[in-house]
Amino acid sequence: MITINGKVSKIKVLKLDESPLVRFSLDDVSCLIRAHSLNFLWEVDEGYEIVVGGSYNSRNQFVVRKYCVMKKPVFAH
């Protein structure tokens, strides 16, 4: 299993099933998540720093099996 860390951007739901298919970018890496995707949508937003574990598919997209939120962005009021 390969691990990658970085900042999340461009979150998009591609397919809305009982377990949705979600695409996002982690720095410059295109990532897909289906396992735990509802939890991912609840916990993660753009700008969050996360660590993901998974592998690359034939289209050179990183398929996420596990993720962990490391740092949430601080917003000034």
C-alpha cells in the first residue's frame, strides 16, 4: 500500500449510489474514493491536510482505501 499526504482540493461526487464515488485532488494527484466515501464527504473539505493509503489504477488515478485527517485549516473571523 502506498501512502500520500497533501492538501485536498476539487472535491466532486462522480456517481451517487449507496456508496458514492468521489473524486478529489491531493496536491497534484488525482484521487478516487468509494470505500468510506460518505464519511469522507462528512469529515473532509477543501484545504484540509490528509494522509491517504491505497494504490494506482490503470488510468493513473490513486484509489484510496484508507484516509486520516491530519490538519484542518484555520479560518480568521
